Amino acid sequence: MSSHPGPSAPPDSKPLHKNEQLKAESDFLRGHILRDLADHSTGGITEESAQLTKFHGIYAQDDRDLRSERRKAGREKAFSFMARVRLPGGVCSPGQWLALDALADQHANGTLKITTRQTFQFHGILKGNLWRTINGINRALLDTIAACGDVNRNVICNANPEHSELHAGVYRLACAVSEHLLPRARAYHELWVGELLVGGGEPEAEPIYGRTYLPRKFKIAIAIPPDNDVDVFSNDLGFIAITDAAGRLEGFNVTVGGGLGMSHNQIETYPRLADLLGFCAPEQVVEVAEKILTVQRDHGDRTDRKHARLKYTIEDRGLAWFRAEVERRLGYALGTPRAFHFEHNGDRYGWTNLPDGRSHFTLFVQSGRVKDEPGYRLKSALREVALAHKGEFRLTANQNLVIANVAPTDRPRLEALLAKHRLDRANDASGLKLNAMSCVALPTCGLALAESERYLPELVAELEAEFAAVGLRQEEVTLRVTGCPNGCGRPFLGEIALVGKSPGKYNVYLGGAFNGSRLNALYRANVVDADIAALLRPIIQRYAAERRPSERFGDFVIRTGYVSPTGRPEDFHESKASGAAPS
Ligand code: SRM
Ligand code: SF4
């Protein structure tokens, strides 16, 4: 039996969201997935199965470029599936890279996508290839369990290790938290790994989640100051490593209630930065994560999925209530948060040399898309790197890649490979390009309102020309673009951000902090893509002329009055945006 009961009506008797019943009746996430996969009359699966496969790391999608043509031809949508790997801390071996690279060619669209949560996605998997893909991922000793769905998602942690020992410890913790918070039921293994269903024995249990899992997704990040490359404040739960003067780990500040998703024109939905909750010792991290997750399990809103993230539970009940509830379950009080300082939320590119002679190479990958293009065969190049590399790969939460732990004797060979494929020159881009991210959006994302990944190269070219024209080509400025306000490219933390409104139109946000510690605010709504460079040109020119020494773009636009971020919901919705020129 699971320790947590199934759904019951909330006190105010608002009906539970229909997904709650679906989860409760799914036999621990089995539902009719097998039946749907065996149905050869369609390339898709039922809506119920599509909700349940998410918990197995699989999304049902269709090619949106083909939608209207297929509708006109009276054909069903061009269905395919996206699969997301669970990869705590973003670390994989060269052998695993090669296995995923081959799966992308054999069963998906021939690309690997590095996500903003440090993992891989496969796109364009046809139904007939789905089992082979997921099974192949498991054969590579990886899995896709809980990469999506109302559960704890991929646990992310710092990927640009300067202090290797500290990072190794934090990475081990990320893995431990991820493993501890995995669903325990065996549905995934039966469906995708070929584990036989054995009758009798103990009834299945889901000791942490219960039959209805969480009200909504739950995200955990671990940051190591001064790097905030995981954007820790955008996570439901964050741990910020605190070290002593010698760099030894003392423990973690605990943050709760971050989240970025919102819906246009629904002021009751909004991005929110996490609050500092307390401090815990390294050995308490897993337990603290579990108790915080269970408070959200029991008190999160199961009636309205747009109000179901931890950020709303904390807004509704208050941080003091939340802390008391967590401490009651822990049986001890959390410590007082300690001082810390973040410098940036982007990645540091190129070679990093460790004192023991090993080194890491951080490679810029635009939008995290690993593919072969004429003149830049990134996917083939990385396959060659993987064949030669003896360390590991680390995916960053900014969609980039670290070729990590290169032994001194292996470095010349890797340098030669990077030069041969011009990968060493990828990092020679402008400061804007190196700090730009986009979400996937069209054609695979079913929620996209506008282009994002496919638009980013053009947008970057336009805006970097504006910065170059005023002598600031190398100026680091974070630019984030998403095709809708769900926030997958963490736009509300960007110094400049575009959020898709409708095809070719974006809401423009300004004023995020370069270190990820402040949300931005809406500057102008519904801007046509062709007008964005012209909209920002006078601001960029004024920045060049009037900036204070070392002043960041995001700070400048606030000081000079273009936006006044408050972190409140009105900052993100249209009524607030005047777009008027500042005094
Ligand atoms: Fe996301 C839904 C892609 C990180 C907030 N996200 C989606 C879906 C699955 C669309 C859907 O539900 O049908 C997108 C699939 C697109 C595709 O074709 O691949 C999608 N999200 C992504 C990725 C791949 C963006 C990327 O280009 O890297 C990221 C995968 C992360 C991972 O590996 O797990 C991704 N998504 C994020 C982040 C950033 C983060 O976690 O650091 C956010 C904002 C932080 C947050 O969660 O608050 C984010 N995604 C959402 C939301 C809004 C959630 C909310 O609370 O409102 C949705 C929609 C939903 O859940 O209903 C969503
Ligand atoms: Fe899709 Fe919106 Fe997420 Fe972009 S931000 S991937 S458009 S859900």
C-alpha cells in the first residue's frame, strides 16, 4: 500500500482536476499505454496515455509545420514523440554519448537537443520506434523515468567545475536526491525495459508520492557560488553550496518556491523567484528535499493546474507556515541562511585548467541543438570527440556542453579534433550570442505561440550588430527567447527577453540581473519581430554612452527608467507595459 492516500476533495470542495483521477486509476502509471502503443491504426496515442507517458519521460507531439496541410488533406496530424533522458547533474560517459548519438540517427530526427535542465531530448520519434528508443536509452544505462510528469524532474547542478572536489560532492548529492525521489512502481520497467510482471507478492507501493503523485511538476537545482548557472531561484527547491574559507563544503542554503511559467492575460499566473528558507548540512539534503516535496504533495492545489506549483502554495500560505510544516516533518529546525554571492548565470567557455593537470573544455552550442549543418558538422564532430575522449561529458543548464576531465596526455588529441571541426571557434562569438538561450518551440512544441529556436540565430545577428555598432560586441548580455510564456528558456531572468505572443510577435522584457537574482519586467508588448532591433537600438546606444563602469545592461535599463522590476505579477502582464521612453 502507498503511504499517501489517493485524491480527496479539497476543503473548499472545488473539483479536483481530471488528471488526479487519471493518475489514481492508472495502476501506478500503466493505464492503457501498452494497448495504445499496439494500435497501428494511428501514429498517436489517446489523451489519457499522453498524460501518463509524460511520467515515463515521453511526450506525444505532432509536426506543427504540417498541421494545416494534413488537415486540408483529411489526414491525421503528423504524430511523433519526444523523449527526455533523466541525467542528474548532466553527466554522461563518452560511451553513453555514442549510444544516444546513434539512437538519434536510427529512431529520431537525427539531432540531440541539450535542454535547459542539463539533459538530452530526442525529437521526431515515430510510434513504431518508441519502444526501441527508450529501451536503447536503458541499454546505455540511462533512463527517462520521471523526466516529465507530476514528479521531481531532472536534478540539476553546477556544470562548470573550478573546484573539482566540491563539484564531485555536489554532483553525488544531485544523483542521490534524484534516485531518492524516483517513483518506485515498476510500470516503467515493465513497459520499456522488458521486466516481466510477476503476479502475487507485496502490493505495489509509492511511499513518497502515493497514487496521485504530485499536484504538478517539481524542480530541484544545486548551485555552487559564485556560479548560478542553474538559475537556482527559478526552481521549486534549490540548494546553494556554502563553503568555508578553504573552499570545503559546510552545507547548503535552502531556497523554495521558484518557478517561471505563466499565461498571457492571466494575472493570477506569474513568474516567481525562490525565497531563502534556511540552511542544512550536506547529510540532511536528501531528507530536506523529501520533506519539502511531501509538503507540496499534501498542500499543493490539485484543482487548478495553473495554480499547482509550489510557488503558489507558498504565496497562499506564507513562508513562515511552510517552514514550520517542513520542520515539523523533519523533526528539527533548519539553520539560518548564510551569506553567499553569485556573479553570473551563464557558462564560462573554453579551457579550464585544474591544479592536478586535468582540464575541461566548455563549448557553446546554440540553443543546445547538436546537429550537422553544411559547414558546421557539430554532431559528427562530437561523435569523433566521444570516440577519443576518456573523461566525461557534462551538459550545462544553459544548453552548452563541457568536455570534462581531460587528462594532460589526451589534451593535444582533443585540441586537434576541436580545431579540425572548428569547434574551438564556436566560442569566438559575440558576448550576446554566448549568453543567449532559446526554448524549442516550433515545430515540435504543442504550446508554442511563436518561433523561438528557429528564430534565435536571426535575432542574435540583428542585436549583436547593434551592440557591435556601439563598440560593445564582446559585452556579455543575457538574451532569452521563448515561444510562449511557460518559461522553458527561463526568459523572465534575462537582461533582454522575448516571449512569444502570436506568430511573429513577442512581448519584450528587460532588466533581469546578470547573476540570475532578479526577474525582469515587461517593456513593450506585441512587438513585430522585424521591429525588435529598432526598438532596442536607442537603449543600446544610450547604454554605450551613459553606462557606469562595469554596469550591466540589466541594471542600466532599471537605473535609467526603462523598466522598474518589482517581482510582482503586474510586471509580467500587459496592463503595466507602457513602453514609453524614459525621462
Ligand atoms: Fe518546459 C512544457 C520544453 C525547461 C516550464 N517544456 C514544456 C513542453 C514539454 C511542452 C508541453 O508540455 O507540451 C516543451 C517541449 C518542447 C519540445 O518540443 O521539446 C518544453 N522545457 C522544455 C525544454 C526542452 C526547453 C529547452 O529548449 O531546453 C526544457 C527541458 C528541461 C528538462 O530537461 O527537463 C524545459 N520548462 C523548462 C523550464 C526551465 C527550467 O526548468 O529551468 C521551465 C521554467 C521553470 C519552471 O518550471 O517554472 C519550463 N515547460 C514549462 C511549463 C510551465 C510550467 C508552469 O509552472 O507553468 C510548461 C507547460 C506545462 O507544464 O504545462 C512546459
Ligand atoms: Fe514550448 Fe513555450 Fe516551453 Fe517554448 S516556452 S518549449 S514554446 S512550452
